[in-house]
Amino acid sequence: MADQVGFFTDTSVCIGCKACEVACKEWNGLAGDPPEFRDSFDNTGQLDAENWRHVKFIDLVPDAPTVVGNGQAWLLMSDICKHCEHASCMEVCPTNAIIKTEFDTVFIQPDVCNGCRNCISACPYAAIGFSKDTGVVHKCTFCYDRLQNDLTPACAKACPTQSIQFGKLDDLRTRADARVAALQAQGYSQAQLYGRDDKIYGGLHAFFLLMAKPEVYNLPNEQNAGLPRRNNRGGYLGALFAAAIGVIAGAVALRRGAQDSPNDRGAGEAEKK
Amino acid sequence: MAQHFVHPPNWTWYIVSYFFLAGLAGGSYVLATILRLWGSQRDEAVIRLGYLIPLPLCVLCAIFLTIDLGRPLAFWHMLINTTPGNGGLNFKYWSPMSVGVWALSIFGLFSLLAFFEGLGRLRPMPSAVTIVGSFFGLFLAGYTGVLLSVSNQPLWSDTYALGGLFLASGLSGSAALLAWLGHYVNGDPSTEARLGAADGYFAILELLFILAFFVTVAMAGTIGRTLSGIWVVLWILVLASLIPAIRGAFARTTISGGGTAALAQTAIVMPIIVLIGVFLMRIVVVFSAQF
Ligand code: SF4
Ligand code: SF4
């Protein structure tokens, strides 16, 4: 197995230029969705089959006038599939189309996928999209083809501020620790790493430095980062309970009643005679 | 408050129809088996009916599931792993969709046997066969709810109640279906009356699971999603559809000659109300989480 690779996305230096989005589309031949004007600089809107990087613009501009420099106006974050160590999408996929590559990234094999969309229901980050054109689902491949040829993924290569850093996972973690410590020392008390350790889905291979709580970026916090399989036990127990009560109730209601003659046997027994 | 930032899978009418038919297929088989084991010889017409119904419904289920796929011709990838170098069967016990595909396939085989028995081409199946078949029938009726819960979708993943809810309503719908179609195969009035009583018990069970669903999603803070706009109207209709069946459960003790005849009168309308309720419940659960 090759070295584990990762993305460390430092949102504190993102300037919202969307070079990553463009580079991703260029390299991966993604047409993008028809542009939509929204109440924001964000006209991409979401991660989906055509957008594998999405720069989120989180508008924190205060409604009331304020003095210069009192707070952040925007939070920016180049979002992507997190290449979760414990991946919800992979867990539920019935065709085993979703695999871990030799780089420990999460990859959807388009020729194995049959478009059931179970992974979409599972991915907590809304990173997967269904394409009507191909009939299958798509998401960031971590530029698998570039990795196999020792090239840096297109988004990281294009990012002009080094908000997106690519490298060996261990190196990136060390770099991220230093960066968050520096920011906190400068007074950014909310600066925090998301997915750097195993508390979120066993560790994210695309992890982030955030400037606010995860929820502000539409990322589930630690308590809410649950794998789909957590509901198997409760769901099946509920069904088992219903089955037991249902069969008992059915037997009570459907048993041959007083109106049947005493010699009227169970139908099966009678048939066999 | 549960946090959800997911995309919906866009499971719509094909999937709702599949859930509906799977409940009826599994439920009909189970009720026919219960009648075979504990009923009387007079139930034979309805038993045959209950064994005839699952196969065509399973075929429809397979069709709906397949055409819902983005690549219907690759439906068999659910069963066989086509990853290069990884041949073999796909079976993931922790993924209800994977388990369900196998359960549907196996239950389809039991339905085939049952169908031939229903046609009179086979001697009555041994109890062991029908009991194992019923296990798969119950699984098919209930796992669909678990499949929804094993996700990260709002509502679905916030509750444990959906498996039981779908199973209870599948049994209720099946009792209604057998009571209704029993008319056309000269079903005995006493069978029909007892199916009405069974339906009432199933409806009570369904009601309990609906309450459990509401409580669990309220605790997760997502109940507003399923009680807004059109969805609240659908829930009211679903709850209303349970009333005649539940009343039927308590009417049973008074059945005798004329009472049976009176029940027979309402037995055309009541099953249709029940079946509509079963379908609407699946619509509101499936759609309100996604849209
Ligand atoms: S972010 Fe979503 S798509 Fe990416 S690996 Fe995690 S669960 Fe799968
Ligand atoms: S859509 Fe494809 S990748 Fe997603 S769960 Fe289904 S088969 Fe797997």
C-alpha cells in the first residue's frame, strides 16, 4: 500500500477565488451545472455529480453597522468529499462499488455502481451526486489518476493561497497542529481542526481548519457524526417486536372460532387427509 | 437536536410503490400461513389467495426496484461483485439494502412455490416450508423501514420505529387485501370477519409505532419536517384510515349471523380505506424526509 495521502484545507486563508473548483472541472472534464444567481457570491451551491469542490461562502456580515474590524464578515471554505476513514457511503453501498484505494482514499467505481443512490442517503456531507447522463453517482476521486502518476491533485495544485494543501497524511496533521496553535496564539479562539483525529468518522483524509464551530459550516459536530449502521440494531429490534406481536395477534384473531364445528381442523391438516 | 446536512437520495414513486407492495407480498404470505396453521378448513379459499398474491407482487417489486436504478441493466451488481479482482457474491449484513435484495430473491422462491400451491398444482406445502417462508415474508415487509433508518437522512435516521411501522402496516394492508379479494374467490364470511379483527389488531400496532415515530423524531428535533404543509394533512388521513380497522377489532366479539353479514357489507369499503392509508403512510415517511 502506498502512503496515506490527504488534503488539509486551511479555511483561514481561503479568499474565495474558486480556482480549485475550476481546476477540478478542467481536469475531470466536469461541465458544471447551469449557473444560478443566489443571494451570495456562491453560484455553485453544492457538491454534486458536476461539482466535486465547492467553495462555501458563509455570510456573517452583521445587519447593523459596526466599526471597522469588529468581527468576520465572511467565512470561506473549499468543501469536498472528506474521504472518511469510516465512510458512511461505503458502508451502505450494496454493489461494493465504493472502495478504498491504495492511497486510502475513497473511490466510486462508475462501472460497478448501478445508481441505487443508497450512498447519497448515507453521506453526511452531501458530497455525492447522481448524474442522469451516466446513470451513476459521482464525487471527488481525489484525482486518483493523478495520484497514480505521482501528481498533486488539481485543486491543491491550483490553490493560490495554499488553503488546500496536499501531502502525506501524517505530515499534514503536524502542519495543521502548528497552524491552529499559531492562530489561537493570535487570539482566534474559535480556530479548530475538524476531522484531524479519529473522533469524526475515524479521521477525515480531507480535514479542515475551521474558524468557527463545525455547524456554522454545515458540518456535523462530533456528537452527530454517526455511521448509518448505528440504526441497524434499533431498527431490526423494532421490526422483530412488530413481527412477534403481529404473529401473535394474527394467530389470536385468525384462529378457528366458536362458529366452526369442533371437528373442523386446521386447513392444512384437513388437506393432507 | 440532530444535525443533518445530507442530500436526499431522490427515492420517489417507484420506491414508495416497492415498499407498499413488499409489505403486501410478505404480509399475505404470513397471513395465509397463520390461517393454514391455526385456521379452519373453511379458510381454504383465502389461504389459496394469500399464497397466490406474493409472486406477482414480488415480480412487480423487482421491476420497480430495477427501473428506479440509474442503470437498470446493472441490477445484478447488487448480487455479484463486479469489482475487478474481487469476484464473488455481494452480501453485507450491515447494509439493509444488500440484505434486502437477497431477502427479496429468496422470498421470491417461496412465493413461487406458494403460487403453484395456490393454483392447485402442488400439494399443500409442509408447515416447515411455510414457516421459513413467513420469516422471509416478515423480513421483506419490515426491512424496508430499517433501510431508511440506516442512513443519515433527517427523520429516517432519527428513529428506530420505521421497521416496525412498515411491518405492522404491511400486515394490516394484507389483511385488508385478503378480506377484499376474498369476496371474489368465494371466501367464507367467517374468514373475512376474522381478517377484519386481525386488521384491527395490526392497525393498533401500527398506531403504536406511529406514536413511537413521532416521539423519537420529536426527541431528535426533526418532527417539524414531517408535520409541516401537506404532510400534516397526509398524517391526519393516515390516522383516520386506521379508525375503521380498529373499530373492526372490537366489533369481532359480537359477530354472529346478521353481524357477519353487516361486516360483509362494509368489507368492500374498509379494505380500500386501509390500503390507501398504508400507501399514504409510506408516501409521507419517504417524501417528507427528502423534500
Ligand atoms: S464525505 Fe461522504 S462521500 Fe466522501 S467518503 Fe465520507 S461519506 Fe463517502
Ligand atoms: S449509487 Fe452506486 S456507489 Fe452509491 S450505493 Fe448505489 S451502487 Fe453504491
